[in-house]
Amino acid sequence: MKKMSTVELQESYEKLNKKSAVGIDGKTWQQYGPEFPERRDSLLAEFKSGRYRAPAIRRGYISKDKHSQRPLGIATMEDKVLQASVRKVIEPIYEVFVSLENHTTISFQKHTTLMQG
């Protein structure tokens, strides 16, 4: 099982969309870049100790149709990096459970169908 490390944080930062919208802090990917190496270790330490608190989300809107808009929550670059890293670590764990659950459901459905037929 993967553990959260600075390697995951670095990979997540590098894979972020470099043109993604800025969060409430107003920093772009390029602006956050120079401070990321300094923040990486402390970000990991804050997360692992439970002290990390996600900053406020910037609210944006996109057109849904001619008459309405859909709200978007836009995270800061740092929060995007952390979210992507956490996803990389927990996704394989959940994939196993979802796979097992789907397999059991399919097997059960086949068995039930055979019993009814």
C-alpha cells in the first residue's frame, strides 16, 4: 500500500493543469511553483498530523444553459496538490472494494436469474 509522501506531492504538483483557475489566494500554477519546494515538507507534516485545514474555496459560475448557471468551487493550488495526492493513495484501496462489490453483485444477480429461470 502506498503512503503519502513528498514524492506524491511533487508528482501531483507536476501533473496539475498549468492553466487551471486560481483559488481564493489568487495564485496560478506558475506563481505557486517557486514556493512549493519550501511548502512541500510542511504541507505533508500538517496533513499527517491532522493540522491541515483546507482554505476557503473561491466560488465561480459556468453557464448551464441560456437561463441558468452552475456553481463551481475552485480550490487553491496547494489544496489541489494535496487532494490529488490523497486521491493517488486511496484510489487503489477503493478500487479493490468496488471491484469485489461489483463482482459479488453480478454473481448474485446471475445466481438469482438462474434460480428464477
